[in-house]
Amino acid sequence: MATAASGTDLWVVAWSEALDELELDLATAEAALRDAHLTSVGEVARSAAWHPRSDLGPLPAALHVRAQALLDRQLDTARRTAEAITRSRRQIAATRALQGRPADAAAVYVDAEA
């Protein structure tokens, strides 16, 4: 019987660690919104490269409340990110309108060494 309890404990610990990682990533996204998008390119690349773990199995019932709270925070952060993108696009459009030239008339630079 001790083996079954140990297996269950390891399962809960694995899920707890996965939720910890998710919470840290979410905190990073929330900080990016709070800090006016002053996120480094490396941080954005790391976030984009995230892949969910597939070896955990179903969520333990004991972690359901925590996981739901994280999901709620994720959905709120996604909503605020979409709003920030919309505001940024509007600001860019307004800036271009004040410059008095169409968007497609802007100078384009190509990095030939890349």
C-alpha cells in the first residue's frame, strides 16, 4: 500500500510543480503588461517556446481550486493583452495620421547581413 500512496504523492507533486511553472510564466506576462511592454526579446522568445507537459495525467482533485484560479488569471491576462494590442494599433494609426503620410509610404530597411 505504501507504493500506491507514494505514486499518488509523486503525481500531486508533479502537478504542483507544473502549476508553479505556469504561475511564474503568468506573473511574467502580468509584469509585462504592468511595465508597459518593456519586455526583452529573450523573454518573449522564451514565452513563445513554452510547451505544456504531456506526462502528468489528469489534474488531482486537490489542485482543482488552484488550477481554476490560474486559469481565471490567464484569461484576464489574455483579455488585457488583447486590449493593449488594440490600444497600440490605434496609437500607431494616430501617429501615422499626424505624420501626414500613408502607412505604405514609410521607409523600409532590410538587414542584408542577417
